[in-house]
Amino acid sequence: MGIKDLAPNPHRFLGEEMKKDIITLGIESSCDETSVAVIKNGREILSNIIDTQIPIHEKYGGVVPEIASRNHIEAISRVTKKALEEAKVTFDEIDAITPTYGPGLVGALLVGLSYAKALSFAIDKPLVGVNHIQGHVAANYITYKELKPPFLCVMMSGGNTQLVHVKDYTEFEVLGKTRDDAIGEAFDKVARVVGLGYPGGPKVDKLAKEGNPNAIELPKTHFENLDFSFSGIKTAVINLNHKTPDINKADLCASFIKTVTEILIENTRKALKQANVDTVVLAGGVSASSYIRSEFLKLEDDIGIKVYMPDLKLCTDNAAMIGSAGYYNFINGFRSDLDLNAIPNLKL
Ligand code: KG4
């Protein structure tokens, strides 16, 4: 038998009977979106139903965990049914059930996870837990069929900000992370103090387009390593807004985005050298920011690297990215037991 015959077969876990396509059922309920998706071979969306709770939480100015859990409970069965119908796939045709099991709000995570466990038991299909952050990375595999690790991922979401060396589909090394607020938290807080409401990121991004990014100088915190800090700049914006109520809000938002983008790009340049890769992949809700996207594209031209950024619809939470990450976990042999628990602070 030659080496070619020994090469890993991506479909090897299905046993004797070779199957052409692998179908995963992604289930996402880590925060305020109840989402279920049917994914073919990790890259193709057959359905991706997202039931958002944003209008419910809007009036509280942020996500209320208890309310999120209750709404997930009401939605999960309906959303699953819709995802299967839209994909024209039956339970029989699913190869693995792949729910998010962390990080996120524990009560919210438990709804999707418990539903997935019950389903796995009832239809006798493997359960494969997915790390939500891994899911954000995988959103890019759906957008770019040709994208393969290794690469550097700039993870910027509501709960996380990290520079991750993605060595393989299921192998990650965190090179740097925030020591305090996630970048999305800073966006949401800035939006709240300038009176834009929740969720703040898209609103700050929009208003910033009318402002001058060089109008206001804001502080940056530097570390020896590749860590980040966003609480200093967030506090500076809050204080400026309180002390000078008639400050131009568009200038404030534009200057805020410009400064946080500079922080991201400075660390990205260093991380590219450390990881010795020439591909950057953006991920997470904040990667929907038009300013951040355009600055990273300039970096592409500047230093001759390739920059990938997820389709706008896949930047924020969705189950398609979870079903994609679940596929890679599945074909790499990962399986979860029915005692899998939700882990609110799960790391990569
Ligand atoms: O990735 P995500 O949906 O949730 C987590 O997994 O944490 O990220 C949500 C974050 C929120 O802070 C939201 O304000 C921010 O992403 N966000 C944006 C934009 N769209 C969503 N931030 C900046 N510009 C946007 N267009």
C-alpha cells in the first residue's frame, strides 16, 4: 500500500459505507440569536435560519440573559423545523448534530445544547460540540471555498478579541487577547453613551462615516506582547462625552473607530511575523464594520498579504458557521458524550 492509500480520507468516520456528502446540523444559542443551519461538506449552506431577539433586548439597552434563555426555549424547535424544511433534508440524512457549547451566556447555551443532546439521543446521530469562536473562524470557509489553514485570524466579536494562529481546521494557538473589554463591548458602550442604542456596533459604524476620524486624539494602550486593551479608549470616549456634551458625535465615533482599528492593525502586523503566515482572516461581529474592512484591505496592498473577511451576513452569530466548524470537528474524529456541559468561558 503506497502513501497515497494511507492519506486521511475526510469521510473515513462513516465506516464501511462511503458517503458522498456529509451533512451537519449546526445549532447556535450562545447569546441573542436562536439559529439552526443545515450545512453540506462544511462549506455549503442548505439553510441558515436566524431568529433574532434584538427587538426584545433593545428596550433594555443590552442582552438580558434570563430573557434570552426563555426566548431560545420558545424558538428552538420551530427554527429547527424550518431549517430542515428549507434545506429539504430529513433527520435521517443528517450525519452529525453540532451545537455551540461555549463561550456564551450559560442559560442561553444550555437551551441549544440540551436540545441537540435530546435530538442526538432520539435520532441516534453523533453529537459534536463546537466552540463558538471556532465557528466565527469557519464563517470564512463558507464565504471562500478555496480558503485553507494556516492563517492568522483577527477575532473581533462582542465577547472576544483575539489574534489566533489557525494552524489547522481544529488546531489553534492564541497569540494575543484583550486584557479587559472585548472590542464589541467597547463599540456597544460608546453607542450607549452617545445615545445610539443597542446593538451599538453598526450604529457607531454608520455615524462614523459622517465624521472626521482625525478630529479627536484618543489613547492607545500598548503591551510588550500581542495583547489588547480597549477599556482605556472606551473610558476616554465616555469622559469626553460627559465633559463636553455638545461634542460632535460623528467625529467622536469616527475617531474611536480609527483608533481601535490602528490598535488591531498594529498587533496584526506583529502577529503575522510571529506566526510566519501571509494570510489574514477577519472574524466576529465587529468585522462587519465598513471602516475596519477598508483599513484591512489597505493593509493587503501595503504589505502584500491576502486578507479574507466573512460575508456580512455571516459576521454576526449564526448556525451556518457552527455547522461548518462542526463538520471539521466531525471529520477529524471529535465526538461529544451526552454529558457535555455548557462552558460559558470556553477557550480555543
Ligand atoms: O460576533 P457577535 O455577533 O457576537 C459574539 O459572538 O460576541 O458580535 C456582536 C458584536 C456587537 O458588539 C455588535 O455591536 C458588533 O458585533 N457589530 C459591529 C457591527 N455589526 C455588529 N461592530 C461594528 N460595526 C458593525 N457593522
